[in-house]
Amino acid sequence: MGLFVGVLTAATLLTGPDPFAAMNALIGTYLVGQVTDSYNAAVIVLLVFIGGFVALMEHSGGGPAFAKTVARAIDTRGKAQLFTWFGGLSVFYSDLGTPLIVGPVFRPLFDRLNLSRQKLALIIDSTASPVAILIPFIGWGVYIISLIDRELSTEPDDSPGLTLFVAALPFQFYAVLALVIVPWLALRRVDFGPMADAERAAQRDQPTGRSDQTLTPFSHDRATAAFVIAPLLVMASTLLFMLVPLGFPSSPVPGSVFRSALATAYFAAALTLMILMACRRVRSLLDSVGLYLRGMNGMMQAAIVLVLAWTLSALSKELGTPDYVAALLAGGFPGWLLPAVTFLFGAIISFATGSSWGTFAILFPLVIPTAAAIEAPLPVVIAAVLSGGLFGDHCSPVSETTILSSSGASCTQYEHFRTQLPYALLNGAIALIGYLAAGLVPIDS
């Protein structure tokens, strides 16, 4: 809704106060123009293939089977936390799949070992979006790269977004800290703030903050861990088979070729999973095809957000917003400070809206031209947008991941919010210091 109001406001500023003229220009010129653009259409098609594959994975029973296989080796509190963390890393293909799969599978184990459900929710939340935001070939990466390309690319085959995404990985401080803090807490056996109180109550067998609202993943007696492993191996093999002859990864490949290869790899992985489920009599091929199509349809919301983000970028350029902001800051704003300021603005917007994706759509059209104008390190600025959006999302009580993580762990939403907040603020403070320092380091953008 926020993005739609933004693009409608921009169209009104361009066309005048007549609401019908504004809507006519918005739909006929801008929205349709973004959908019919060849680059944009290819990204949407890729997202649809990803959606179908993710739906199959989440409803194959492979995730719970894989997690149960891992859980057999757990007999201590530390191992329970570490193996849950590893389980979250394994479900990298879907940030929303982590609460659905990992939470319900490990919840009984946490209860048996007197670990708080607040800690389970923290681990789930720390291995959902922070993992997804680091991987270029899943929905998050495709979305982010497309936003960067929109600001920098002039030719359909150009894909500077992928190069910059990879270059920004070492500077995604908040995502890395969110991942690292979980094994650090487990190995050091330390907690602080409300989480320490929750853990002490759980050890006394007086758990707090439990909720009756639960998520139940699809499981099947004949499902195996191979349902997770085999499709991912097929995906990787297909991608390498198609791209290595073109010089990948040592040489860059055209963006259109990479997207086509990635869509093919996702389809091959989905077909492999369909065959495995049919052979194990978990789902018939016809049932799997129906599930695959529903997963494709489920990506419609992501596609709408992406089209609105592209439209906002195009309208902002036509209004001259990025040039205006860059001109304001070029008068004396130090380039080394831009990453830290970007991180803070991203956190504020994401906290208020509960949406990191919306935050990326708002900030990229502004900060990328500004970074070029004041000679700020572009990979660091891009990483600051991503980390800021993720930080605010983790702190927000209205974030989708906050809600799903608490549901997956079966603890109340408020309990998850208040016990996770001190850890998020600690990571955010360290990340802010990191961006102040990284802004001073010369980087070839």
C-alpha cells in the first residue's frame, strides 16, 4: 500500500491535480511500461519459477524429515541450539519456510530440554531473512539485484547488480552478526536481558510466553531427507552445466543468460522433486503439478511489489528526486558518512513499516545516485541499505518475519519481540560502527 500511494503521488505531481489523468498515466504509461520491459519480464518469470519450487519443497515433507534426521544426535541444550541454527541455514531457499519447517520440528526438543520458546523464535528469526539476504539466486537476491540494475543498467544484457551484490557481501554486517550471534550464545552459554529471564524460567520448568497459535509443517512417513538434498544438487549441477562453458564464474555472463539458466535450474530441481515424491508415493505427479502451479501463483504479491518498486524508481527519476538529493549532499556531505546514515534511515523506515523489501525499494533510487555524486563506496552503501532494512525488520513488532517466527516457535509475538530486541540492538550498534569505519576505506566500486 505504501509503494502504491508513493507511485500515485509521484504520478499526480507529474500530471497535475486531476486524479483521472494521474491514474491513466500511472497505469497506461508507467505500470504497463514496467511489466512489458524485457528485463523486468525476465525477472518476474524467474520469480515465478522460484515460487513453484519453494512451494514443492515446503510441502514435500523433506524439510521435517531432514530436521528429524539431524535431531537424532541432540542430547544437550547447546547441541539443540546449534542444530536448530544449522537447520535454519539448510532452509536457505525460503525465508518464510524457516519458521514453517524448523520451528515445529525443533519445538518439542526445546521443551524436552527446558529451553525457552523465545530462544527458538530468536534462532528461527536469525536464520530466516539474514540467510536469504546473502544469497543471490533465490527470491531475495533476484529482487535486490533487479533494484540495483534498475538504477545502473542501460542495456538488457548488463547486470551490474549481480557484481555489486557479491561485492557488498563482506559489508552486510547486520546479516552476518545476526547469524553469528546464535552459535556464540550457544557455545558461551550466555544470555542477557529478557531472554535470560525466559531461559531461567524454562530451566525451572516454569516457561513463559507460550502461545496456542502454532504452525504445522507438511510431513509424511515416506518422506526422506533426499527430498531436500537431491533437488538442490540438481539445481547446482544444472546451473554449472549451463554457465561454466561460458566462463562462469571467472568471467561474467550476460544477465539474460544467467536468469534463463537459473530459471532452468529451478525447473529441473522441481521436476526432480516431483519424481522423487511420486516414487516414494508421497504425492502423485498430478498433485505435485497442482502444488507447483499454486506456488507460482503465490509469487504474485512479490511481483506486484517489484513492479511498484520499478515504477517508483522511474517516476523518481522523471521528477528529478535522485538528482536533487545528490545535489544537496554534494555541497559538503562527506562520502564516508553516507553508509552509516543510509543504515540508520533504512532501519527507521523498515521498523515503521515492518517491510525490508519496501525499504529497499525506497532507498536504492536515492542512495545509488547520491553515492556516485559524492564518491561514496557503492558496495558499502548497498550493503548499508540491506543491513538497515534487515535491522529495522528484526526490531519491528509488526514485521512478517517477527509474526511467523513467533508462530513457528509457538510463543507470543510480544515475547519474541521483547526478548530479541536487545540482541538486535547490539548487532545494530556494532553494524553502525562498522559502516562508519567502512566508509573511510577506499573501495573500487
